[in-house]
Amino acid sequence: MARTRLTVPKSVRRGEIFEIRALIGHPMETGYRPDASGRRLPRDIIRRFSCRQGDRLVFSADLFPAISANPYLAFHAVATESGTLTFTWEGDNGFSQTETVAIQVT
Amino acid sequence: MGLVAAMLALVSGPAGSQGAAGTAAPSGDPRRSGFADMSAPIQAMQRDDSQNPGLLWVADGEAAWRARPAAGDARSCEGCHGAAGAALRGVAVRYPAWDARLRRPVTLQQRINDCRERHQSLPPLGGESDALLGLESFVAHQSRGLPIAPPDDARLAPWREQGAALFAQRIGQLNLSCAQCHDERAGLRLGGSIIPQGHPTGYPIYRLEWQGLGSLQRRLRNCTVGVRAEPYGAGTAEAVQLELHLAWRARGMTLETPAIRP
């Protein structure tokens, strides 16, 4: 399991624009680098990140080999109802990680 | 030798440009952390815990601090040393420190590994392993914001003097000493980068070039290889002596662990 750091306000006002920050520990191996013995290291990257509230997609991003290790994504959203935000990172070699954060709309 | 001459010419600009006027510490202390020379976005990355990827290692280290070893009845780190916070605050700023049993100075990494072997009956962790970097960064993170305070221990003095001599010793095919860049030419540029004064204020650091966390020993190896000298092996007397000298040189400066550097 990779470590993640999520920064989401605990409560927001209805209709307020707020920032969400998501950081995950991942090597993001490009697939182009040789290892110490000269063999090419196989690609191992996160391919897709998504943030959902229930069934609704809030934000998603496709990630590519040029993105640095431990990718950090920050984006803005507007909440209309309280609920749970589900963050999913999916990638090569069956990598998949899901984290949830509750958010209160007042 | 043509290349060497060109490089030296490149780094030895007019003496007046040294230390970029107006950026020294307000107290009049001419020493400055590498933090001060970074671009604003990278500084923001270090200041903001939600962006700083070094905190991922700190979180791993905290979990390792709490975890009881699977084998035997050994206690966790926390079992002896207590929870983070008060017990660990101010520990990292004292290292390298004298070890009465080994009768030599040890770095924080060596102390962690020594403790693992003696009290937890666990094998030592590899020098640049994520596990050791995690524990080290967790311990050092507890002292973030404190001034670096090398112990005033007479037994350390000869080691520290050796370290100072190593710092001034020309090494490698480029025949450069640490002091020639980091004392005499700090603030000037080597290629596109500002030469830092070389204070170990934020180790282990997250270096963008490394795409990960690395120890002071790794950074020293980097520099040593850069002047085409053979690096001091991990945990050798020379490596510890250099660390001792660097800590003394940076005494009173604020610990930033985990720092970000380009």
C-alpha cells in the first residue's frame, strides 16, 4: 500500500469553491531508464486518478511517464451536498489504491 | 585539463557577486540555508506539508516507530523511547554524537541501526533503504524548527578537526576541496545552479533530482563523485568526521527536515 496525503477541508459552505490536494507515494518509473546493469526498467506508472462523490465524477486525470515520482495533484471543486469523496489511483502492474474522506456541507 | 580550467573560470566570477547581497540572515549571520536560494515554487513545496513528499517517508517512519518486531518479544521503538513529540524533540539536532560503548561518534542512522541490532535483535537496515530513511526522517522531523546543536563534547573534538581537514582537502581528478566551492565560491554559479554553502539543515532531504528521499551521506557521495574522487564508504570514519564538521559549521541554524532541494 502506497502512502497518501489528502488535504480536504472538513466542512465547506454550499456552493463554495474549495481546493483538494492529493499526494501519493509512487516511483512513476518511466520505462525508459536503464538500471545499474543496463537493462531497461519496465514501466511502472499511475495511469489514472479520479475523485468521485458517490457515483458522480468530480475530477479525473490521465497520468503519463513524464510525470514525476510521488505525483501531487491539486484541483478545485464545488460541493452541493455532504458525503464521502472517494479518491482512486490506478496504474501499471495492477496498481490500485482507494482512499475516502468525508466532507460536510453546511 | 582544458575542461577543468573552463569550469573553474565559470565558477569564479567577480568576488563582489558572492552571497547575493541582501539575502543574508537578518541577524548579520552570513550563513544561509540552501532553502534561501531555491525558487519560490520549490520553497512553497517545502513550506506546505500537504505538498511536501518528504512527509510520505515521515509517515512510514512513524508507522515503523510504532510497529513491534514480528519475531521474539522485542519492543517497538515507541516501547522504549515513548511516543513522538517531547521524547524525540531535540534528538536529531545533536547528531553525530559520541557513543560511549563504541567509543566513537555515530550518526543518527548508525544509532538507529545499532539500536535495532542490540535491543530489537533485528538486522540493520540498508544505508539508503526507504525503511531507514523513513525512521531517520521521522526522528529528525520531531526536531523541525530547532537550532542545530552539536554536543560540546571534548571526545568529539579530534574527530571534528579531522572533518575540517577533510573539508579543506583537495580531492579527485578535478583536485577540488569542499571548501573551494562551498566556502569560497558559495553564492556563485556552477552551470545554471547556485552553489550552496552546504549546510546540512534538512536531512534526509527530498531532492527533485533524485525523485526521492536521500541521506546526507548520499549527498556527500554525490559531491565526491562530482569532483571525480572515490567516495568515502557508508559509515566510515571519514564520512562521520565530515558530518561532524558540517554539523559544527551549521550550529545554530534551523533544522528543516524533511527539506526539499532541487
